[in-house]
Amino acid sequence: MNYKVIKSDDEYENTLAVVEDLVARDPAVGTPEAERLELLSLLIENYEKRVFPIEVPNPISAIRFRMEEQGLRQADLVPLLGSRSRVSEVLAGKRPLTVQMIRALSNALGIPAKTLVGESTPSESGRLEPVNDIDWAKFPAREMERRGWFSSITGETNQPVELRVKEFFSAITAEPAFALYRRRFHGEGLTDENRYSILAWTGRVLSRAKPAAAETPVFTPDRFSIDVLRDLARLSYFDEGPLLAKEFLAKAGITLIVEPALPRTQLDGVALLTEKQRAVIGLSIRFDRLDTFWFTLLHECVHLWKHVSSAREAFVDRLEHTESDEYREKEANRLARDAFIPRAIWRRSKAFLSPTRESIQELAADLRIHPAIVVGRLHFESGNYRTFTNMLGSGSVRRMFPEVTFH
């Protein structure tokens, strides 16, 4: 069969029918049918992006939505914008956002810069290269100490905080060649300004994962597959799904750690390997909702499966309501979405075409996933995040991890 770019509605519908048939057959990974399914899905995705573009939200609407989502008041924006009057003027649309304001709002609230600019801007995707000279005074040591991260460190409690930070990292690994700060970090929204907070949080995840990882089998990507990802996705159907997922991943050689992110980092997850090739996923549960928990979890699983090849690199993600332009992030997004709801099924479902509470529940039941996943997909593709919010499973995730203190 000759593959070509889809250019008409008829070609689109015909390709959808072929994909729907392939999905029903559930071809094994690596087979010609599986590769054909992946290629056709990409052609469909390309057509939909051209024909059904999603309008970028208004900058002020995006700020107000994020304030409502995080329970922020206007006073909370003063440190970002400069004064109460300036905050009022910005929210009223009477003052344009400066570059400094955009940077501050993007980093603090997790709003993509291109949304705040109001037009297309270069992607925030990037990476942080390893550095040889660490400035230990730049780590958020006081916050690390306040959270009890130094409690297991022996020695004088009145020693300089920089020394305690060094000991904190030394306790994670005995092999300096794999020192955390010598890893290459990939991901969304990485900047030199949050480098030290990222290093500290990732170190905390590794520190907590160390005992469990020692009892977990070595992770082997060749044993992972889209079928494993789908089995994991179906655990969302159960009330105790997040806990079942933790057990499921442990058997697959992946240690899951829930650790709240440090202030101003806006991190959602990390995927990495220890120096002994033990796979670790860290989740911050920044948003206490089932849809974001499950999507972030599967997104990080794809990174371990497809992209993390050694202990010298890590993927740190801040997942927002936008698509990344970086190919590995795009792949992680696509595979995670399709593990929950295959594209061909989604585009023909009543939940997409004429969403109601009943149609959402019907699709979720058919796919054996939680309705929150369907609502999250609907929100993302429609750009309207205010519908069916009572079906997102808000407040249902953090309570399952009582051993974690959410700050």
C-alpha cells in the first residue's frame, strides 16, 4: 500500500476506517500491521492538526484559569508582576505583559510562554547539560531541611547547609561517575534558574527509591510494550487504581515514588535509571486529579521504555495543556493517549462527537478506564477546561499516599 498525506475528508474517513479495523485486531508490536497502524495514526494526526486546529487560549483567560485551578488570589501574583495595581491592570487587560512578566508567570504558574505571548513562539522544550562546577549555595537547602530531607544524614546538625547538601547527594550513590548533577536532563520548561531545584527534587526521589529499587528486578525495555502500557491504563478503572499501578510497575521493574515538587519548579514527573540500572518514576501530584495522575504516569513510562538508555540522563516533565514540539515528548504524549483511548475509537465516539455525562461514562466502561481520562482528553482537544469538571476525580489521588506530606 502506498502511504500519502491525507488531503480530503473522504481520505480522512477511509483512513479512520482502516485504523479502526487495525485497532480491533490488536496487532503485536513489531509486526507489519502494528507499524502500519502507527504510520496511519501519524497521518491522521497530521490531518487533524491542519483541519481542526485548537485555538490558543487568551493570555488573560489562561492566567485566570490557572489562578482558579491553584486557588490563587490576586495578591499571590504581586511577587510575579510587581505590585497590586499592576496585577489588577494586567487581569483587566489594561496593561500588556512584558517579557519579564511572561517569564515569571510561565515559571511560577506553568503557563506556556506562547500562550502568554498570544502567538506562536519557540517551544520551551530543552535540556540541561551536565556541569562540572556546582555552586552548592544555590540549592534550596533551607526548604530541603524544612521538609526533613537531611534527617538521615549523620554528623553535626549545625554544620554549614552547603555541606549537608553535599552529604545528601553522597548518600544517594557511592559512584561519583553517576553523580546526579552530572546527568543530562531533558524535558519541558527546563531553565538554568530552576536547575538546582530540579537536582534537589530528583535527588530526593532517588533517595526514597533506593530501598525499594534494591528489591525490584532490573528494568528491561524490550519486555515493555504497548500491551503492557494498556494493561496499566486499565487499572485506572478501579477506585484504588494508583496503588494498584504502583504494585504493577514494581513487578515490571519500575519503582514509583510520590514526592511533592519544590516551590517554583512546577514539575509533574521524572523518569530515570539508577547507576545499577533500576528504573524509577517520580510524580509530584501537582494537581490532585485522576486524569493528570494517569496521563503523567504513562507519559513517564514511555520515556523509560523508549528514551532513557543510561543513568547519565533523565526526563523531567512539566505537562501542561499544550503539545510539545520535541519528538520524544510527542511520542510519549501520543503513546500515552492511545493506550487509554485509541485515536480511531476516540474520533468516532459519542463522547467526542456529542459529549454528555452518559456518553463519557459509556466510553470509559467500554475501554475499562476511569471517566476522568475521557474528560481529560476532551478538555485537551476542545480547549474548554470548564466542562464535566466534577468527573475529573479531584482530591482522589493524594489521599492514597498518606505517608507523603503535601506542602
